[in-house]
Amino acid sequence: MLPDRFTPEIRPTRRGRSVVAVCLFAAAMAWIAGPRALNAVVAPGIVGLAAAYLQLRGLEAPRVVRDLPPDAHAGTSHELRLRFADAGEATAGLSDPFLARITERVDDGLELEQPAVEATVGTGEVRFDVTYRRRGERSLGPTELVATDVFGLLSREFDCEPVDSVLVYPERHPIPEQFRFGLYDHEDVGTSRQRDEFDQLREYEEGDSLRDIHWPATARKDELIVKEFVADVQGPSVSISVGGRGADRNATAATSVALALLEDGLPVALSAPNGRVETFPGGDPRQLLELLTRLPRGEVPDPDADVVIEGTHRRTQIRTDGETHRFDQLREAVAPGSVDDRTEKPAEMRTGKPTPGAVPAADGGEQ
Amino acid sequence: MTDPLADRSERVRRCLRRGVDAVLDPQPFAIEPPFVGVLLVLSAALWEFYGVVDVVGGVPQFLVTVAATVVVAVVAARVIAPRAGLWIGTGLFAVGSAVYLLAVPASQRALFTLPQLVFDTVSLLSGLSVLRLAEPTSWVLSMAPVPAFLAVYAGLRGRYTLALIAPGGALGFFVLTGDAGTAVTLLGTLGVALAFGLDSLSVPGGLETKRGTLGAVLLAMLLVTSTLTVVPGGAAGPFVVDRGTSGLESTLSADEEELTIVGSVRLSQEVRFTVESDEPAQWRTGIYDEYTGDGWTRSGETTLYDGELDGPPGPTERVTQDVTARTEMGVFPAAAQPVALEGPTAQNARVTDLGGIHPSVTIRDGETVRIESERLRSEPEELRNASTDYPEEIEAKYTDLPESTPDRVGELTAEIVDEADADNPYDAAVAIEQYLEENKRYSLTVERPSGDVADAFLFEMDAGYCTYYATTMTAMLRSQDVPARFVTGYTTGERIGEHEWAVRGQNAHAWVEVYVPEHGWVEFDPTPSDPRDSVRDARLVEARQGGVEGVDVEGSGPEEWTPDDDIDGEIDDDIDDPAETEPGDDPEVDDVLDPDADDPADAGGVQPVSGVDQREFEDVGAAPGLDEPGDEERTLPSRDDVGYGALLLFGVAVAIRHRGWDRRAYRGVWLRYPVRRRDPETDVHRAFARLEYLLGRRYRPRRRTETPRTYLTAMRLRGADERIEEVFDAYERARYRGDVSRAEADAAIETVEELAWESTPVIRRLRR
């Protein structure tokens, strides 16, 4: 009906509709009962609306450039920064900045303190405070822009690509010392955990860290070859196996236990329904965390492990040497004052308030 | 026993606390940019309120009320929660309405029925001035605090919608009543726009990036409004005067209550009515009591004509007039003071508070009304010796001047009165009348002054017509506390029979009535009559020669009724104006009034409902090119034109600067017309700078990391002309060896010039 250049997606705001109503009323009154000074009401109104239309007509959806927050545990808060660039341009900043209400759409597992911000698009950064709620790969975007003219009379919506994602690791809680010390002879701990002593090359197995790949050998052999270090084969390695129902709870328990042991200086060998990984103290725990982030429901793969973490439909239990603990009780055993300062504490542990994300989420385990 | 009691007291306490929590919400003071816009709108609204009290009195009370309201609003903004603030605003409106109702006299309050209120509201919104309200001072004092409070309170709280609605609504009301002028309205509208804009721009980075756009749009609003009219120019006026068709009545009005003084006017030669009367007289049609500084309004209500009215208290003589309309007519022209009516239109006639009688339906062409008048017959001596003990309501009504009237009006009047040794109001009036007749020239072609008309006529203008004379004389008398009023009507007209006169549109006139206790209203006419006669005669002859219709009636014509010459003198002696100081004066003066010529649609309109038939005049501005005497005063552009022109230029300059056109234009000239030559090195450097600019426009500017050499190579690859190499060679030699010759420098300059012209769109083809 209308030619394209009339860009029908431009709509009046509430303020714009009021202005239109006032102008129509004034024009009607002028027509009915004489013009008086009504021109001074109608003419500026029309100019304002026309100027608003011109300001919005030429706009194009910009590309959003996200300064992503790090992958981190559920329950932590981070800053997300957005900048905007002309579509097809590499550098941020718009040739024609405009005013807009910026709404960042995020996944269920993320929560924005303030999902919509009014700002100038194309000049600076826009900041959002994002709180990680639930483990998993969480998406950010597309960003919705509602551009307005300088008077806020008309508006036009844009969806800005692309969509980015962050990994939210399972929540982590402190583990009481007596429980940890029950697992190993702690005089052995802390020695010869270095990765500098090269032991041997072997074939890649699932769960090996990418940075252990020996590229020169890989290039020669047409298959992935990894390095093995002395520390990997020596010393007591604690094996943890996790499975059962209530994957969220299990993931939280496994993350808490594994990280606590790593910080104590023990290598950890984790097996889970979706794979296994061995991690060394001082090394990068990312692989382990990724595995637990994606932990599904499933059988405990290694029921004879040093630590078996198994979820039932009600609770998650931790079995060591025939002893069984309930994970929720273990958490309660850590009195607020006695918490090990080195461990990263989720916010709710300090305030005493539970957060929604700490509740085991449905993956079928609750049914 | 104690338990329920304690329980109840606890509940009451909780309730109170909740109430206090709802009301109190302390907040630190914060003035944000949009508040500037709110203040602009509020100023515009308050200016209109001020305009009312300036006319009807009460400026000090108004200022105190507004100042107190603003202080209260500032304090409230610090401690009171928004919801409670809104309630306070609404409460103020309710209390204001109640106070106003109580201030209105009981007799009028009885008329406040619902249909009446609805009709009055419609009348106001369709253009009836708020000055027509009963007790306008009380109305202003009770209503002005509402927008003042809400604007300041909500503005400081950051609730700009509410802060704009309150004063914006008040201003809108004044626009609809026709009281607000374009300038003030535009100020208010721009205030709203500014507040909207600054509100939108209050986001981070908004002001830095978009203030240029905001300024440009605001400027565009200003320019468009000043130069274009976009609203439909309906010819309609307030609904209330449209009695001929609707028959509606209002306590507010039953007649043309306002008279705005305009600039140049034209005369109409059509006959309006004929009068058969025992005696000639000036036929009065309208009385006005309130002087607004730029016009007159009539206050008070009208009542139904119900039997004979009281005449003046002094010695009177009865005059019977048979007025026959020769066109549709909305007035009863009669000698002062009309007391009785006969005829079909007498039935629904209405009597104003001031003693005028007005028909409530249109008198049709050919219809005759018999009007009985009681004319004052007091001798000048009696009037001189009359007491100055004015009745209170007369003094209250007829000695008011706008408070903005400059003091010099009163000072000059006192001087004139002193000089004439006048020790009574009658002599003072004679002295003022004489002063105006002698010191001002009669002209129909004047530019309407911008300030107070009386002050301007006295001190700035040297010529004017009857409206100016009468307005000024009334204002001068009032400055000496002498009750005086402005009346309009027609001069006697052309005598067409022994007792019959034909009155034309050009006979429209305005004069003055002065109140003398125990006698009544005495007529004075400060307009010099001779010049009016000549203008009138010339026009009438022209009209007759031009064959204009309606100029003559039976009995009228180029030859006046004989015994012509004697009659003029006779008439003058007979005229019931003891103050007439020029015995030779022909009362048949011609003048024009403009009851409401601000509205060009009214000029030349066909609604014969005003105090003076609106066809009597045509605003010269609305009909340029028609015969106008003394055109020289209109050759200079008016102040408004100059102002708008300057604004337009400013706007264009801002736009050019905004788009960077000035720089481009300069660069364009700089590129093609090299300045005078100096030493070869400098010339070559300059030529190269031009070349770089040229290439930058055509391809891309040189990057900071690029040497001239690599840049030129890149440009050559993109297809630049090979001649740039020559220029670069010369540049390199000038720069690094310093031994470039005059000839080489000239060659480089020429090459760049050629390249520049070749890149010029149209010229390129011509030079080929």
C-alpha cells in the first residue's frame, strides 16, 4: 500500500500520540471556532512529528559488539558491556548515533539486574549487571533497540545481531575441612605437583586437556598425541565419580568437592556420565568445569571411586570409604565464621539467604 | 476491657503511620535540565493570568499568591510523596473553584445551573475572553496557584508529564479563550518541546550527540510558526455571539463584549440604518467599562428587558426614534440613554449591567424599532458645580486602569488639567478633550502600537482615529479618578428629511462618557471632526461614482436635504452634548471602529451581531491594494517582519554551519583560485596541499602513517591522473633539495588548478 520509504515500522510513542491528539483537537477547535493562537500549538507539533520521522527514517539496525563477562560459577555477578557498530564496519561506534531504549535479551539461566537501559546508541558503552543463575551454556542477545527521536514522539524497533554465549559453571560451595582431610594423608600433599617433568607421549583420550597436545608428534602421526607429565602419574590422585538423578545438585556437589581438593593440592580424576577428565593442582580446571556444566542425568560410571557423588530423587549423597554424607548437610556444617578464606564463596553463603539458583533445578530428578 | 481498647489505639496508630508514610517521602533537591522547559511553560501560563489581573486589578495579590505557591511547592517537593502531591494539586483546584464560587455575587451564583455551566464552558473554549467571567480577579487568584504548584512540585520531583500538563492545560485554556497571543503560546509550546527534548537527551551521551538536532528542530518550530499558518482559518467566532441562529444565551455574554484596537482601517459607504427622530444625536450602540491596555471589554451579565428602564438622574428630555434597519443589524442605535423599546425585536432584548440595550436576535433588513431615549439636559454650569461624591459601584467600575499603565499618562493629564485651571471633573474633561483635539492629527492609517494604546497615543503617535482619541481620553480621566467610559456607535449621518437621517458604515464612531453625580453620563468627543468630514466626503463621492451598491437610500444623494447649510449648525446646537466645545463642529463625523479586527475573518464578515456592524471597517492589512489614504507609513517593514527575517537568516546560518557547507564552500574557492604567488617553494607546497585535498575528496584522505610517496602511489593505483606525479616531483624537489624553479612551481600550480576544474561537475564539460 505505502511505498517502502514510508517505513511503516515507525510508530508513535505514548507521548507522540498525545501530541497528535492535542494537534488534532487544536485544529478542530480552530476550524470550529476560529484560529486564535492555535497555530502556535499545531505548527510546532507538526514540525516536531515531521522531524521525528526524518530522524528515524534513515536508521539501520546496528551490529552489537559485546564485551562478554568471563565464564564463571552460578551465583556470581558480572558486568556485561555493549557497544554498537554500523553493520559491516569492524570498529565500534555509529556514524549517526541515536537515542534508544536498549533491551538485552538473555537466557533463563542469566538474570539482568535491569534488562532495559536508555542510552545513546553508537557513542559509548552500555553496561548491564548480569547474575549467573543456572549452569549451562547461556546465550546473550539478540539485543532489542527501540530508537526514538530527540523529543521521544516516534519510535522504531531493531533487533541487533549477533547472539553470544557464556558458560555458567555449577555453583560452588565450601566443603568442611574434616571431610576433605578424611580423604587423604595430608602430609603428602603439596609436593612434586609440577608440570615441568616430562614423562611420556601417549594417544589422546577423551578428557585430555588441549594444551597437553604435543603438536609436533601429532603432525607426524596423523592422530592426536598428548604429553604426560611426571606429576600426572605420581602421587595420590583422588578419583571422583558423579551420577544419578538431580544433575544440578550433583554438578554443584562435584564442583565443590573437586575444586576444594584441587586447592588442597590434590590431583582429581573425575568421571561422569558424559566423560572423564583428570586435573592437576595449579592446572586449568576449565575442562573439569565444562564437563560438570554439561553434566546430564545418568549412572555413576565408577562406583568404586574414592568419592562417589550420587543423586537420588531427593538429595545428593557423597560416599567415601563406606561413609555417606548428605551434601546439603555438608554445606550446613560449614559455619559462616570458619569458612576457608581462600575458597570462593557464593553470595548467599555470606548473607545467609538462599538464591533461586541454588535450588536444584528440574532435569527430571525431582519427579 | 483494656484489650480491645489497646487494640484499637494500636490500629489507629498503625493507620496514621501508614498515612504519614504515604504522604512523606523526603528527597534531596534536584533540578534537572527538563525543568527549564517546565518553567517556560509555567511562565507563559502565569503571564496570561497576569494579563487578566493587570486589566481588572489585583496584581499585588496575584504576585504574592504565586510567590507563596511556588515556595510551598518547592518545600513540598522535598518532603511530600508524588501521589500526595497530586492530591494536593487536585485539592487546590477544588478549593480554588469553591473560593471563586463564594466570591461571585449571590445573584449570579443562582445562575450556575449545570446547562449554564456547560454552555459557559463551551463559550469560553470557543473564544470568549476570560475577562468576561464574573469576578475575574477572584478567578485568577483561585486558579493560578494550581498550575504553579503542580508545575514546580512535579518538575522538581522529575515527573515531567504532570509538570507539563498543569501549566500547559492552563495555557491551552487561554489559547482557546483567545486571550493568549501567538508569541506567548509559542513560548509555551517551545517550553513543552524543550522539556520533552531535554528529558529524552538526559540519557548518557544524549546531550553531547543530539543537542544540535534538538536546537535545529526548536528553531524550525519557531520559524515555521512565525511564517506559516497551518490551522484552518474558520470564520467562526465564539459560539455565544452566534445568537441569530442558535438562540442560546449565557450569563457571560449576550453581545460583542470585546473591542480590540487595531491599526489601519477602511470605511464602508453602505447605509446601515435610517433614523426618524425628533432630534439629531450620536447613535450609541455599545458601552465598555474595562480597559485592557489594547482594547475594551464589557463586564457583568445581562438581564432580559422587562419594561421601561431608569433614565439619567439629572434633567432630561424625551426623544423618540424610529430606527429602520437597511441591512441585517445586531444593535439598537439610539441616543443616550435609551429607556424603552417597541417592536417585534423588543421582546427578547437584553439589558447589560452598564445600561445598554441589545437585541438577542438579528434585526432584519427593513424592520423598524421604536426606541425612546431620555437625553440629559444639564447646563455646563450645573455640571461644574456638581458634587464629586461618586457612588461606590460607579467608582469601582469606571476608574480602573491596567496596573501596567505607565505613570506618565497620569502625570501628563495632571499637568494639562492644572494648566487649564480646572478645579472640577467637568472642566478637567473639557481640558483633556481640547488637548487631544489640538495636539493629535486625524488619520485612518496608523500602525497599531505594541504597548498600552493610551500611553502610545499620548507619547509616541501623532495621529489616530476616534478609537484612539476616545480610549486615550477615557484613560486620562480615569488616571485622575474621574469615572469615565468608552462608548461606540454612529455619528448622526446624512440628513435625508426634516427628521430623518441615513447612517452609513463610515459613520461608525467612538466617544467618551463621563459620570457626573446627580446628573448621569455626559458625552464628550475628543476626535477633531473636520478631517473626518473630508475623508468621509471623498469616500462617499468615490463610492457613488464607482456605483457601489447600498450607498444611497430614498432621499439621500449628492444633494443633501435642503436647507442644508443651516442645518449643520443647528444640529450642533441641538446635539445633547453640553460639553461640545466646537460649535461649528459637524456631528456627522465619520469614523471607524473595529470591534474585533484581530481576526481577519471577522473583517468584512456578514455577522451583524457586534456592537458596531463589522462591515463598517475592513482591516487594511487584510485587503492590500485597495484605496488607502496616506500610504507612506506602511512602506517600512514592521518590527515583526524584521524579527522574523533575522530569525530566518539565523536559522539558515545555523543550518549551513551544522552541515559544514561553509567550510566546503571555502575549500572549493581555495582549491580553484590559488592566492597570489610568492617564492617557488611555498607555492609548490601549497599546490601539493591542494592536490592532497582534491585526492582526499575524490578517493580517500592520506592516512597518518602514509608518506606522501606511498599515498600518491596508492592513488595512482586507484586511477588518479598521471599528472599528479609531476606535482609530486616538484614537491619533493622543493622539500628535500630546495632548488625548485619558478617555471616548475608555476607548472605545478597550473596542473593542480586544471585537476581541480576537471573534477568540478558542470565546468568540466565546458573546459574540455
